[in-house]
Amino acid sequence: TIANMGFGNSFDLVNMPEDKKKGQNRGYFFLNLFNETIAMQFREAIQGHIWDKAGLECPVEPAVAKWADVQGLEANRVVIDRAVRTRRKRPGKRNRAKGH
């Protein structure tokens, strides 16, 4: 885990987007670290890391760290809130009986 890597108290936001069709994580996450120094240390530590495969149904690829387009806690909250509001506005699929 991130805590086991020494970064347990170094971030204030984790965003793990869900694949709605599969009901599981899409295979990546966004982590908002407290400052650029910690971010550089985390990037170095995570690059190529292989997660524990226990309980996973798919092959595990080595981790690849990339800078996100959105930076900072408040900016990430805005993006997440916007995504949640957009999902709530979408009309649900209606069940229709065959032949109607």
C-alpha cells in the first residue's frame, strides 16, 4: 500500500475512478500529495512498482507515474464534484417489456 511505501501521511486526496460496467477500479488512481518534493519522491518510489496480486482477477502491470492535468486539492475537488453532478443529471435507463 501507499502507507507501506512511507507515504501514508503525505496526501490529502485519493481518486480511484470506477469502471461502471465492470464495477471495479479502472486500473489507475489520482493522488494529491502535499508538495512537489513529496510528489517527486513518490514518483520515484512508485515507478515500476508491482502491486500485490492477491485477490486480483487481471494481470498486474508495473506502476507508471505521470503528472495529472489537474493539480491541487481544491482543483481536484471541483473536477470530482462536476463529474458527480453530471452523473446525477443523466437519465436512468428504463426497463421496457419486449414488444412495447
